[in-house]
Amino acid sequence: MAVENLASNSMANISWLHGLLWWRNWGKRDWAISAIGFAVFVFALGFVSYSWNSDPDSNLSSSFHRITATDLVDLTLLHNATRRGAVCLDGSLPGYHFQKGFGSGANSWVLYIEGGGWCNTIESCFWRREIHLGSSKHMGHRVHFTGILSPHQAQNPEFFNWNRVKVQYCDGASLAGHPDNELRNGTRLFFRGQLIWEALMDKFFSLGLSKAKQALLAGCSAGGLAALIHCDEFRGLLPKNVTVKCLADAGKMLSKIPP
Ligand SMILES: *[C@@H]1O[C@H](CO)[C@@H](O)[C@H](O)[C@H]1NC(C)=O
Ligand SMILES: *[C@@H]1O[C@H](CO)[C@@H](O)[C@H](O)[C@H]1NC(C)=O
Ligand SMILES: *[C@@H]1O[C@H](CO)[C@@H](O)[C@H](O)[C@H]1NC(C)=O
């Protein structure tokens, strides 16, 4: 054991010595190449630290900006919803996240419906009651408003100052479920998407949607399908002189809807 250690120590000493000799043998050309390499390295290091330290509102860094308090938006539960039977799959209250518009966006609205597929069997709907897609008991209390919901002009130039809403999707069927389709054998699964949609619209009207000059109903995946399903209804709710558009992002499902 001791002999082995001694041997490896002396091996290390030899290679260190070899490195030193090799270093001393460097010619002018080697020195020049390594000097250029070192200069490039220092420059790159300086550039990286400049990017990290620069003003968070500058265009360069804001597309990668740090999460600030204004990006995190609290969940609001629709407390009046139970009275009208508008509940998530498990019977809990539906919810949404809202950030008020300001400046030139004060009377413009963007409503974004979260995706998450459908539940298409009794089992998958039961399973959903245990996650945020079927119960507000499992929804995050705060969400990060990014993309079309971001409050930063550099990241979201068109909509940053609009009234921005994220609808939490919890009925398992693109906000289209109806109590007529519920099981009547004691199974506690609520298919109330249409009622949730109506309760949400009443709420947003009371929050200022009634005074909108323009409104965009958007969503992704099952939320995109919800935007498609409710687009005409949404158009009909607002006066004719209000500009209304709908955006169904990846909302057309050609085959069996994934669980
Ligand atoms: C919700 O219910 C409360 C108390 O019953 C009532 O004051 C309030 O106006 C209702 N809100 C909506 C949006 O219906
Ligand atoms: C209720 O009906 C559904 C669909 O037919 C079935 O899957 C479920 O097991 C039934 N539940 C009870 C408690 O009978
Ligand atoms: C739409 O028309 C109504 C009634 O004339 C008016 O009060 C409202 O300001 C108009 N809204 C827009 C967005 O032009």
C-alpha cells in the first residue's frame, strides 16, 4: 500500500516536471497564440458579465428577464359559482388569474384559457379530480404571466398593458361540459364547463369587460378548442362596435382527444 502511494506520488512529480519543461520550451509563436486565446477568453467573459449586469428593462436582457413580483398573479376563486352550479370536476370552485389593464390598454382585454387535454373516460376524469386540471384544491396560488400575458412591453409589445386573464381549466372538456351529461348513479363527477364559462363571463363583465373596446379570446390545446367553441358566444356578448377576435392555438383535435 505504502509502496504504491510512493510510486504514484513520484509519477505525479515527474509529470509536473514534464509540464514545466514543456512550458519552458515554448517558442514565440506558441506565446503569441496563447496570448490571443487569452485575450478572446477575457473579452468573452467581459461580455457575459455585461449581459448579466445590464439594466433589466433594456431590450437585450428583458427577453430573458428575471421573474419579478408583477409577473406573479394570484388565483381568484369564483365564490359565487357554487350557487349556479358552476364547479370543477370534483365540485370545487373554479378560478382565474387577472391583471388589470392600464394606459392605452385599459379598455382592451385578452382572455387566455389554459390547456390540458380532455378526460375521456370515467377513470381519467376521476383521476383528474386529484390534479389542478380537475380541482381548484390543487391549483397553484400564483402563476407566472409570460408570453401573451406578460406585463413587460419588450416581451409582449401588443398586449402588455391590456386587461389580462388566465382562466384555469378544470372541467375536463374545454369549458363545454353540461350537467345533462352527468352520471345519475351517485358518481361524484361534475361536468359543468358551460356553467363555468357563463360564471366567468359575468365576473369579467363586472371587472370591466362590459366597457371593452377590443377583446381577444385565446387558448392553447384544449383551451384553444374552448376558444373555438365559445367564440360566437363571446362575440354575441359584446356590442357590435367592439372588435372581437379569437385565437385557437393548436386547438383542433383531429382524432381521439388525448387523456
Ligand atoms: C357574489 O355574491 C355576493 C354576495 O352574495 C354579491 O354581493 C356579489 O355581487 C356577487 N358577485 C357577482 C359577480 O355576482
Ligand atoms: C356509474 O356509471 C358509470 C358509467 O356507466 C360506471 O362506470 C360507474 O361504475 C357507475 N358507478 C356506480 C357507483 O354505479
Ligand atoms: C359603441 O356604441 C355605444 C353606443 O353608441 C357607445 O356608447 C360605445 O362607446 C361604443 N363603443 C366603441 C368601442 O366604439
